[in-house]
Amino acid sequence: MAAENSSFVTEFILSGLTDQPGLQMPLFFLFLGFYVVTVVGNLGLIALIGLNSHLHIPMYFFLFNLSFIDCIYTTTLTPKMLIGFVLKKNTISYAGCLTQLFFFLFFVVSESFILSAMAYDRYVAICNPLMYTVTMSPQVCLLLLLGVYVMGFAGAMAHTACMLRLTFCANNLINHYMCDILPLLERSCTSTYVNELVVFIVVGIDIGVPTVTIFISYALILSSILRIHSSEGRSKAFSTCSSHIIAVSLFFGSGAFMYLKPSSLLPMNQGKVSSLFYTIVVPMLNPLIYSLRNKDVKVALKKTLNKTSFS
């Protein structure tokens, strides 16, 4: 009966972050500032790595791709969210909504696996430094990167294909600032059991596998660091990993809080706040975390600025 009483939805309305008129413009300028910092920071890090040959090593190869992923996937979401702050009715077509969903999932899953690749790289560098150049050869790095994007594509396709099988009700208001899985499932007139099963399985894999990889890598790294006799050596090893640990904690913590809790325990308004962390805040902070706490990046930045000033 629900399917009979529903009409084919050609567009959705995004409710945005808040319905309070007094907050719309302040939030617009706040998130516009976040977006500018994100794009400038990530493109700057990409340019810095590309222009400095001493950064052409596996660690920065993966960081280059992390910045690329952050820059693109925040661009699939933030401009549409900003439009919602200035328009009374922020609509998105059915095809546009599923396209946004696909690319958001593709890049967010890719980010989870690029972070695990970075953890493996740090494990090899600290625990087996003599074999580092062989173990992390260009061919191995490219294969790891291929695996990252294959997992991103598989995860995005699984969720998007399952979404295509649903019929959406005439009430096309999505209680979110973007087309995400859980808010879309709320608008379905047909059973979402298969979709919910796919969410727990696929998200469990996309968060679980990288998390286990990262935990094992850092457990082995910690064990190796504790065997270093000099305090200077231990300090250097810890500083090498600290930036990555901060980025991983922010990304996986907010993602797991959003998707692996039952919807009955997580009101959608809290879900929006959680989503802000891994869609807006984490992509903005990553360049700052990896540059401000990284000696090589700071040296490269000084060299690049000096070349620019003398040219």
C-alpha cells in the first residue's frame, strides 16, 4: 500500500543544518571560511609536495593523495550546503542526489583506506627501515593506491545501487545538508532492510579493516619505539606518527559514531553534527596537522617561499 500511495520523486529538498533564519548568514560565512581554508590548504600541500623533490617519497605520495581526496570530496558537499544558507528552498534533483551520494561515499571510503596505507608506510619506516625502499617501492605504492580507490568505488557502488531499488515517498524533505545514506532511507516507502544490512556490512568493512590495520601497525610501531634506547630517537619516532594518529582519531571516531550506532540512539540533528566533523572539519584540519607538526613540510615551505621571493 505504501508503494501505491507514493509518487515518483524527481527532486529532494535539503533541510540544511538549521531552520533558524538568524543563523543562516553567520553559518554561511563560517562554512565559506572553512571551505576556503580546506581548498587552499590541501591544494597548497599538493603543490608543495609536487614542487619539492625531497618530498617524493612514499609517505608524501600518500599524503599527496589524501589532500587530493579531501579537496575533492569536500567540494562535492560544501557548495551545495552553502547554497542552502542563502536560498529559502534548497532543492537537488533525484539524479543529482544519487550522484552526490556516490562521489561522497567514493572519496570518504578512499580516505579511510589511504589512512591505513599511511599507517602501514610508517610501520615499515620505523620497524624495518633497512628494507623500506624495497618494501615501499613505487610499484608497491601504486598497487596500494589502486586498492584504495578500488575499495572506494566498491563501497560507493554497493550503497548507491541499493538506493536505486528504493521507492521514495511524496514527502521529499531530507533532514540533512547533503544526500547521505541514513536520511535518504528515512524517506523510503519500501522496505530498507537490505540497505540497512548493506550499511552495517559495508561500513563495518570500510571502517573495520582500516582500523584493524592501523591498530596493528601502531602496536608494532609502539613496541619498536620502546626498544629504542636514545630519548632523541624515541621522540623523533613519536613525532613522525603523532600527526597521523590525530587525523585517524578524528576521521574514524566521527564516522563510526554516525554509521555504526542504531538510528534510534542517534537523533538526526546529532548525526548532522557528527557528519560535519568528517565532511568539513577533518578535511580542513588535515593540511594543518600534517604541515604544522611536520619538519620536512615546514622546510619545504620555507624553501618554496624563498624561491618565490627571490624570483
